[in-house]
Amino acid sequence: MKVIDVKTVLSPAIAGLMMCTGVAVATAQDVIIAPEQDTIIREYVQKKPLASISVPGVELNIGSTLPETVEVHRFEDVPDVKYEYVVVDNRTVLVEPGTRRIVKIYD
């Protein structure tokens, strides 16, 4: 009869799980908007409001992707803001150009 050492089996499994969890956390938090940039974005959105739209079937979560049918808008004449935005359900949503991934949601 072969005896299995539980520590030998579980240690690599736990390490792998921790690595996967760490990657998920890093991905969700990889977008950092400086306070100065955040202020510029908020002021711009107030000065140039967009009509709110509804996007059925899409949950507004950081990391979610907006469909191609949703028109996103650039921050015109604003230096150092590389994101685009749209207003969904009365919430301003910052989107990464190209991927259309939601990076920040303003309530």
C-alpha cells in the first residue's frame, strides 16, 4: 500500500492557485489614473455631457468589453488622457481604445 504525503500533493496545487489569483488581481488593477488626470476627466465630462445609453446584455464591470455597436468618444484637446468614454445608464464609463475594455466607471 502506497502512502501519499498530503503536503507534497497540496503544496504545488495551492501555489498554482495563488499564482492564478495573483494574476487576476494584477489584471483587474493594472489601470491607475492619477488624481490630476481623474480631475481633468471629471471636468471634461461635466463640460461636454453625452446622452446616456443602455447596453442590454452587458454588465458594467471593470474588465468587461463594450460591443462594437456602442459609440465611444475621445477626449478632444485633452493631453495625456488615452482613454475614450461613453455614458451608460447615467454612469460615465472609461474605455481602453482598441480593446473597448472598461477601465473605470464613474457614478
